[in-house]
Amino acid sequence: MWVRIDELSFPAEHAQDVIDHVRNHAVVRHNGAGLVGFRLLVDRENGHALDVSYWDDAAGARADQRGPMTASATDGEPTVLRTDVYELAIDSV
């Protein structure tokens, strides 16, 4: 399994807008062959989040990879600071 992590930044007052945006756009966009799961970790106070998606293969994890962007976040849409793809080596609960 492969994991893709997008590090997001946004104005703290737009935290709920970002959550809604990711739920209504990013999850739907990624929902397809190879997607195993999706999580969004949010630091509302500081305007940061990690968009974490789980994939069957590396190609799926890298598909439509956004990568770093420098535009500032507006209207609740987050800025992607960094995107990384990792192989999941250990998964324990």
C-alpha cells in the first residue's frame, strides 16, 4: 500500500471552509480505482492540515500530484505546501 500526504496551509479563520472543500472536492476527485482510504488532519488554530490518502499502488498515489504551490489561500481553498508519497511499511493499531 502507498500513502500520499499533502501538507496544506490556509488562514486559520477558514479552517471549516477547508474541511468542507476537501470533503466536497478532493475526496470526490480521488475516489476511484486504487483509492483505499482518506483522512484529513487539521490544526485549526494555526491554519495547517495534512491530507492523507491511501492507495493500492504508487502510480495511483502519484496521479494528479499537485506539488508545491506559492499562491496564497483564499476563500477557504488551501495552499499545498508539499506533497510526498511513501510506501506503507508497517500499519498497526
